[in-house]
Amino acid sequence: MANYRITILAALFLAVSAIGNAAENLAKVGGAKPYTPVKRSLKAAFWRMTQSPDGGRFALSDGLRRVVVNLRPVSMEIRSEGKSPGITSAGSLWRVRIGDQVLQSDDFEGTIVEARGPVITIEVGDRRGLGISGVLTFSLLDQSRLLVDLELSSRETRRVQVNFPTIPGIKHSDAKEISYCFPRRGSVINSIPIELREPHSGLMPLQFMDAYGPSGGVYLLTRDIHTVYRYFLLSKNASGVSLGVEYPEQEIGPSTRSRVVPTVLGFHEGDWHAALDIYKTWVRSWYKPDAPRKDWFRRVFNFRQQFMRFYIPGGEKYYDKATKKYTFAEGIADDAKAFGGVDFLHLFDWGASEKWGRCGDYAPWDEIGGVEAFRQAVKATQDAGIPVGLYIEGYLIDPQSRIAQAHGKEWEILDSNGKPLSFFAPAMNMCSAVTAWQDYLASVYARVRQETGATGYYCDEMGFADPSHFCYAPNHGHPVPQPPTAGQRELVRKIRRALGPEAALYTEETPCDVSTQHQDGSFTYAISSVRDEWSPSHVNLTRFALPSFKTFEIITCDQPLGNQIVPVRQVFFNGEGIWLEGPADKWFAPEVLDFIRKMHGIMRKYEDCFTSLWPTPLVPTGEKMVFANQFPGKKRILWTLFNANDSTARGELLAANHSPGAKYYDVWNGRALKPRISNGIAYLNLELAPRDIGCVVKENG
């Protein structure tokens, strides 16, 4: 098994020349200087390995940095070569918890058993006599990246919890301050003291994190395409930034080894953008959506959720309960006037039944005028150019539903105490890893699509895959406990297959990167789930890392949005769609409605920019706490700006590479701009009010 994995690791080399090639063909933007992707230094060479005479350590050098691995005991050091400044770190490479005992890597000794070609193989064993041993491998990918892997076994069967790799106390040799990028849901790009721990799931959709200083940084990138459950760890304190990956407890024994994801330990010049570019290049090497992404769905900016009968007022404009008549056209007309347009109609309670419950069966036709009347209302709406989406729940079934009576107890999630999960009780939570539940729910989607002809389909609660949905049921045919990510992925994959490639499929939260291949988009709480102190810009890096995947921001759920205009501005700043719920005249302040109308008009006018597959987040600007995102379109480039300051920002806030005949417009304020041109650079003079946005377009001549 170890030799097989080493062969696979050695085969994972990705050419450096592929990184950023397409992006470099785009026009670039910056603040004091135009933005250009950071390139690796030409001074770097391929890794050279040297060993100490006694075999007690080895060193890897590419001319810019030196990675020293001590073997007696095991630890790792990172330092700059010569006098060049850079990242430094020293300490344990992994941690193993066995009950109350904790072993660091320096509780192990190692021996190199093979150093042939690009792979270094090290056998390790614990020094405490606990019988923990294994294989540590370093694969030399290129002059700035190492692939590290660890497998542990035990002379007796036991449960262990492994953190690997761990890179502690990262500092920068020429700066007091070190910063970090942690692309959780609500990305954190900062330098303040912090403790972060998020599972690879909807709470941490991407697979990298980065620590950097003025002349470069170090990142970890896990290469997982199988949804292995794990946590990403980042802390910043007086000792520096520490990065790590934590795995749930697992069983090891004489013939059973621990499972971790091979992880890239990489170095770069510049800031976190370099790590993001490297991650995006790796994603492109395997990412293939199950169905082609739909341009019409990616052009949805105002996503309208409505109700027909229950829950939230407003549905009476869409359905008359007394006569069982549908009035979708009238309701959409009112909403379009309020919001500036309705690009998609999502019906929440279409499938709810007074007899059989809200969730489970989805066959309420006798209560709402029959399936044919509903189908015709959907068809008329879609013929008018407004796609219709239908709500279906991914976890919950009501106890009175027919499916709950038949299989509810058999399929429901059990917690660590063997009790049914209590979320949304009395509704029952089905385990997403149960094959029979997956097949049943997929059949519901297939049937409903055939019955209704709707264009879009929603799977509620899917995407989060949070730890609260671990299942401990012993009779489900899955390991105990079962993390939710793999089950959710397989459930959504089956739904995708049942619906066919033409329908749009979306979930409540953006799932982890691998799982996004099985759907077209999602709602997300990225903006509302992170506070200003952590993320002044509230940038959603997942939206930029996976740009074909459509996201709709939910700012508040099932309650009035009121006068919360700043997060709505941040939706525009990210170039995302907005999820709209509740009666417009009661749940939205007039100034918020005004903004949404204006935002929608601009996004529709420049939809080629806002649907770009090559957007760049947080390009340089001319003032601290003024942020800009870049969206290249057809013969034009658009920038959204956000002023996170509590004071007005004025001056040359943005710069762009100038081309002959190019014209510049302040789109938000409806005026032409006359930038200062110097050495082929256009410097744009702008003014942004506190906590406000801007929008600039360069039209090429």
C-alpha cells in the first residue's frame, strides 16, 4: 500500500508554466501599480537534497529557502537561504492523540529507507514504546512545492486522532507582522490574533490556507477529490501563525493504517493571491461538472423566494387559496417593480400538505388545484422568461408523511447517544449516507420534474455538511460515526442524475469544492457569517475560486432585512446574486429597495463581466481599507469597490493598464472619468462614502 501511494504521489507533479497562463492574457489592474500575477523568482532552482553524515537529518534547498527535517527525533525547520528574507518556522510536523496521551512528531524517530528520484521515504516509530509506527514521505514537486504524506499503524488495534501536517510558529524574517488567508465561508484575510478551526465542508469550501509577509509566504493545500472529512486549523499569536490539518478519530492496527490527504507544502513570492492561483490551477486539473453550467442560471441576480399558502406573508399575490387559482404573473409584476426585476421565482411551500406534512411526500395536488393547473402556471411563467424553482428538503421528513411512516425510524440520523437528531423536531432527520434514502429522494426529484416541468430544483440544508450531522446509527451500512460530507455528495449526485443536465440544481450552502461539481449553484451565508473585524471586505473567495458556480447571498433568513444596506452593498461588491424573501413593502427599507433596483440594473447591463470565468478578488487599490474586485468582460473590464473605512475615501483609488482609445466610466454615479495617464497607466480619481461601494468600467477602444 505504501509503495502504491508513493507512486501516486510522484505522479502528482503539475507544471509551473500552467499557473496563471489564462489570467495573464487579461488586462491587469492595481492601485499605485497595475495588478499582475506574482511569478516565482527565476533564482529558484529545483530542490537539492543533502543528508547529514550520521543520517540524522536531511535538508532540501531550492536556493531561496531551506527545509530541514530532523529525524532523531522528528521535527521540521523552514528558513531562508543566505541573506534573503522569507518565511521561518520550526517545530512538530504532526500530532497523534491516543485517549489522554498526545504524541508530537518529536516523540518519534525516523530512518530514511529510500531517497530515489523525487520521493523520500522515511520509516518512523514512536520513542515511548506505544507501538505506533508508519511511513512519512516527501515528494519533490518543483522548486517551490513539496507533497507530504503520513501513514501510521499500530501493533495493537486502537483509535487515534491525527493532525498532519502541522506548521507551527510561522514568522517572517524581515517583518514584525505576518498575515494570513483562511478561505472559510466568509473569508478571513487579516493579521490580527485569531483561532480558526473549520471542517472541509460548506464552512470551509476550499482546500488551502496561507501565511505570508512582505517577500512571500507558505501555504498548505490538501489534494482531496474524495471528500475526506477533516478540519483546517489556523492560529495567530505572539509566536506567529500556525497551520494544520486535523482528522477525526480513526482506528489503526497491524494491518490498518491511518488515512490522511496528501498535502502540498508550498512557498511563494507576493501575498495570498499566489496561493489562490496555485489552488485554482490544481482544481482545473480535475474539476468537471456533471452537467454543463447554464448561462441563464449564472445570469440570475435577483433570486426571488415566494410562498403560496404558508409561513411568510406575500404568497397571496401568487395564489388564491379560496379559488385555488394561480396568479404568478401578477405577483412577479409587483416584485419586479419593487426590486427592479425578478430573474428567478423559487416557490418554498408548493409541496407542503396539511394532511401529510411539509416535507417527505411532495404530492399536495388535491390541496392546490391539481397537478395540471400547477404545471400550467409554471409553464406560463417560464414562457414569459422567468425560470421557476421548487423547494425540496434534503434531510427532513414530517412524522405524518407516508415515507416517514414507512421508513423514518429506519433511516434517521442517530447522535452519539443513540438518540434521533433533534433539529427541527418533531420533523425527522434522514441520514444522507443511507442508500435507500438517496434513491428515494432522487426518485422524488425525477417525478416532480416530470409532473411540473419546472426548470430549477432546490435541496434544502445540503451543502453545510457540519459536524452536528455526524451519524452514529449502527444499522445504516456506513462507518460509525459517519461524517456528512460524503453522504451529501452522493445524495446530490444522484439527484443531479435523476433531474438530467438541463435542470438547475442548487442547495442551501455552497458545499466543499469537490461536491460543487454535482450542482449548478447554491445559496450562501458567506457575507453574514463573518464579522467586520475578521473580514473588513467580506469577500467571498469561493465565488472567485469557482466562478462558474453561482452563489446567492442570504443576509437574513425568515425575517425582515430592514435597513441593512451595507451587506447588500457587499453582495454587489462580490458580484453575486441576492436572495430576496418577504413582502417588499414591509421587509425592506426604501433605501435598500432603491439600492437593489440600481444594483440589478447594472448587473444586467454588464452581465458579461459579472459572469466572467476569470474574476480576480481584492486587486490593489490606492488606499488602505478600500477594496476592489476585477471582472473582465467582452472588450471591457469592470471593477467593484468597497470602502470599509468609516470616513470618505478620495483620490486615485484605482489604476489600470491604459490602451489607446480606452474610455472609463464611473458606472454607479453615471459619469465619464478622465484619468491621469502616466507611463501607460490610467489613474482613476474616485470618491467613496463610508461603507459604500463604487463601480468603474474600462471600455476598450
